[in-house]
Amino acid sequence: MLEEMYSKLRDKMDKSIKLLKTEFMKVRTGRANPGILADIKVDSYGTLLPLSQIASIGVPEPRLIVVRPWDKNLLPDIERAIHKSGLGLTPSNDGNVIRLPVPELTEERRKEIVKLVKRLAEENRVAIRNIRREIINEIKMKEKKHELSEDDARRGEKEVQKITDEYVDEVDKILENKEKEIMEV
């Protein structure tokens, strides 16, 4: 019974970590990263589609993203969508591909981005603690209903806390790596 709860706990916390990694991928650093284009939707023949479904996105150099649409007629639409995205990137269209030079970040902008990343990490830690609370409440309910002994409940709570600490440490490591990436000149 406790093993099922631990499994449920790990599944939920894994999803939380995966979400954090996805959010961090979207955060612009001084280095080119195709993940920052993940949320861009392009009007393709009357339908809004993710950019990744109508073009290939590559990074040939550390400060350049290249978007190669499968249909050249969509170049103006893709360019418009990138402008509207608010990423601060200026697309240049040569008729075949769109080049997105990624400008160097100022020290001030880097610090703002680090604050944003820290806030995202803290939100993730809170989510992990909420998952912990949910599972501990479940353990306490089972103890009240006499489905678990008092000793098993205490052991279960300790194990839940241990698992939670592992995931919070993982969030801290991910944050530390992202901070280094952002502050790297």
C-alpha cells in the first residue's frame, strides 16, 4: 500500500520536474536554443500550428537559430509570428530560410532572467511540497481508518519526506545549471 503511494508520489514529482525543465528551455539565454520558439504558433492556411510542425529549427552556430519552413509560402507568416512573440529576436528572411541572430544579453537583462528562473524554481519546489502534503494526508487518513499501523504511517511519512528532499535537491541542481548558463558570457 505504501509502495503504491511512493510510486504515485514519484510520478507526480517527475512530472513537476519535467515541467520545470520545459519552462527553463523556453527562457532565453545568450546562447541560441530552439526551445525558445516552442510556444510560437503560426497562421498556416487559416489554422494556428506550432512552428515546429511547419518548419525545421536548427542551431548551426552558438548565436544563430535557423528556421527552414517546409512550404516557402509560409515564410512571411512565420516571420510575423516571430515578431509578435515578444522574444526580442529580429528575423531575417532570405527567401529560403529565416535566420534569427541571438543577441548578447546585457548584465542587467541576465540578472532579470536569473530572477525569473529562481521564481520558476521556487514555484516548482512549492508544487513538490504540495504533492508531499497530499500524500502525507493520504497516509494519515489510512492510519485513522486503521488501514495502516501507527509505525507504518510514521515510516511512510519519513520516506515521503526523503523522496521530497531528493526532488527539491534536483530542482536546486537544475536551477544552478540554468543560472550558470544565463550568466555565462
